[in-house]
Amino acid sequence: MTLKKVAKLAGVSHTTVSLVINNAAGSRVSKDTKEQVLEAIRELEYNPNLTAKRLVSGITNSIGLFIPFETPIFRNYTIIEMIAGIQDVLNKKGFDLVLFSGGRSLYKNRPISQIVRQNTVDGLIIFNTRYTTQGFVNTYINNLNEVKFNFVVLHYYWGKASINYVGVDYENDAYKAVSYLISLGHKRIALVAGTSKARVTSKIFNGYKRALINNKINVDNNIIAYADYNYQIAYKKIRMLIKKNPAITSFFLGGYEMGPACLKAVKDSGLDVPNDISIICYVDNEIMPLLDPPLTAIRLPYYEMGRKAADMLTNGRKEKQKFIFETEFVVRGSTSRIQNY
């Protein structure tokens, strides 16, 4: 009804009002007529229905962030930092951010192909997590490529498909961290990773193994454990490793959850960090500098990764691009050279 009032006040047809509101390309609405319509809109304080406008134009001015995650995402430091970077770019470019997240059930209840068909967003940033299966990744890549939909994969991806991708090199980061411990004289370096089922764990293990082999140190499966990214499990596993393998001089942790657990487990075993045991955590977060001692860690540029993904999605380039960020190795008080080395 308000649209009719605008047309009547401006002395034009409903079609002309619609063309002005939607800024239709190629329309023959004159500058004076357009100003008449805009003046009537201002006078009547008309606010066009955004959903209807988007349906007419076929452009939503919205970018979707798809996060298949099994726990509340706003408790996760990694995701919060990346969303901040994404949002800053989209705000400057005039895009809204639409969040799609519902745990693992999202795979079945609302597949990515359905989101695309509903025409709710102009593009997708897909934030893979350490629990995202490779089969799921391959399926959505094939589906989106078939319909030529604009998307960027963020954080976890090790396939060979031609896609836009932003991430880091987990294997190389693990290699550098373990090599640093070896340079301090450590040879009995225990690895505590998340879950053996996660693809990222295999990358971390490969880097750990390669560093040992390149320095002619045997890989000992007895000092490798998996803690499922759980504080309590990590604590118990590390206490057990120390008890059964008293020659361990350092720990490399494949998950920030294991950092505080490892520090407490070492101390509760009557040992000192870093004089008896050195610790490196992959990855860093806001807790690590506050521990006693603060933990040496590998810091990922989460905010910058989010910005890059959003910029890559909205810059209009047709060529696919894979961007691997360099991480920062932050040395703190939890690592030291072995005495008499």
C-alpha cells in the first residue's frame, strides 16, 4: 500500500517507483523523475522491504559464513578472531554477514547446496574445523563448483581442487617447533596431539616426525599420545607419559587445550618447567602468556586470515587463489636449553 502512495505522490507509475528503488540497470527513468520519486519516499518515510528488493534484483549484498562446528562457536577463540577480521572487511564493502552454524547436524539438516538454492547470500566463506571430514569437504566443493557459486575455504584444507583458500602450513610449523627443541639439546620430545581422526593431526605428526628423522633421532611411539582436545584427558595422558618415560625432556602439544593441562601435569609430577621439562604449544591463544611460566607457542594470524578470506571473496577476481599465511613462533618462559648441552 505504501508503494502505491509513493507512486501517487510522485505522479508516476508503480513500475517507475520499483525501478528507482531497485536502481535497475538500463532503465529510462529520467533524472528529474527519479528525484520526484526519491522526494516522495523521503516525505512518506517509505522503507522498502529489503527481502522483496533482494528478490527483484537477485543480489543480496550478504556474505554467508558457514561453520560446521559441534560446540558453541562463540566460546572458541579461533573463530571469534577470524569473524572479527571477516566482519571488518565486509562492513567497509557494504555487505551483511549471515552466519550458518548448527553443529554436525548441519550437514544433514541444511546442506550448503540448499543455502545456495535459496538465494540468501552472494557468496560463502566456509570455515572448516579440525572435525570437518574430507568427504564432506569434497562434496561441497563439487556441488558449489557445479553451480559456479562464489566461495572461499578458510583454515583447514589439504586437497588439490582449484578453489580459493586461506590457511597455514601445519606440517611446516610443527617441523620448526620440534627443530627448535632439538636445537636446545632435547632428544626425548613427547607429542600430545588432539585426535588421531583429525586430518590436521596427521600434518602435525608428519612435521614432528620429519624434524626427528632429519636430526637422526628415532621416533618413539611410546611417547606419542592423543588427548581429543580435552583438558582432563590431556592431564591424565601427560602424567602417565612422564611416569612411564622419565627420560622425556620436552613436550610438543598439538592443540591449545593441552597447554594448561601439560603445565599442571608436569608440576604435579614434581618437575619444573623449563628446567626439567620444556613445553611448546601449537597453537597460541590469550591464555598462554598468563600461565606460570608463560608458554612458548606458535601464533596464527587469525584476524588477518579472516580479512584475507573476506577480501578474496569480494574482490571479483576470477582466478582461484591459495594464500598460506606465515605463523609467528613466540618464545616464552616454558622452553630452555638442556643443562650441559
